[in-house]
Amino acid sequence: MKNPFRYFNSSPEIIRLTVMMYIRYPLSLRQVEDLLFERGIDICHETARLW
């Protein structure tokens, strides 16, 4: 089985956390970006949109 995260520069854990927050809670991608930034994870909302 091929790695589904092979084209992304971020770690799979960050991608999973971002997607989980976006799907599980009624948040916009910018709100998810702000929450991750508060946890010390710096991504732009364009990156989250690509995921």
C-alpha cells in the first residue's frame, strides 16, 4: 500500500489532526489554523485547504 501522505511536506500526524478538527467540529479552515498555531503548529489555511 502506498503512503497517502507522500506529496505533503507536513507530517501525517499534523494532517490527521487538522482534518479531524475540521470534520469533527463546526470550524472554518482559518479557525483550525488559529487553533493549531496556539498549539505551536504553524500552517497556512491554504495548506489546510489542500488537505
